[in-house]
Amino acid sequence: MVSYLILAKIIDKELFTKYINGHIPTISKFGGTVVFRSVSNLSILGNNNWDAIAIQEWKDSEAFDKWWNSDEYKPWSEIRDKAAIIDIIKCENFKN
């Protein structure tokens, strides 16, 4: 299992809402799941205040990459880049 932390600074709220509503169904089609979403965030430590935060879970990196590069996601990625500044952090499960 691999998780992806998505951090967004919204540029265009209406366009960002369109992006969220449009691309979410493509995630499940490729085997991913959105396990957390928040638009009410307060930074306790650090200088970044993110407007939106999400966590996606995937069975492996290959499934994420297949979705990320898919024809289904491509139109949404073009909207994403106009709607927000986004950081995505790949988080591998840690085991002792």
C-alpha cells in the first residue's frame, strides 16, 4: 500500500471545485481511494497554509502512475494546473 499526500493552494475556487468533482471518479476506476479530504486547515508549525489537503491510497506506485498518466485523468490535470498550486508527496508505509 502506498499513500499520496496532496496539498493545494487554490488559485480559482470555481475551477478547483470543477476539478475535484470531475477527477475523483477516475481515481476509483484505477483502484485508488481518497481516504481523507479537508478544506479547513490551520498550520501549527511552518509557514504554509494549505487551502485543501487530501490523502489517496493505492495498492502500489504502478497503479497511481497508470492513473496519473491515463487519458481519463489528462483533461483534469490541465484544469488542475489552472485551478491550484499543488504539492504531492508519496508516502510509503513504514514498518519497524
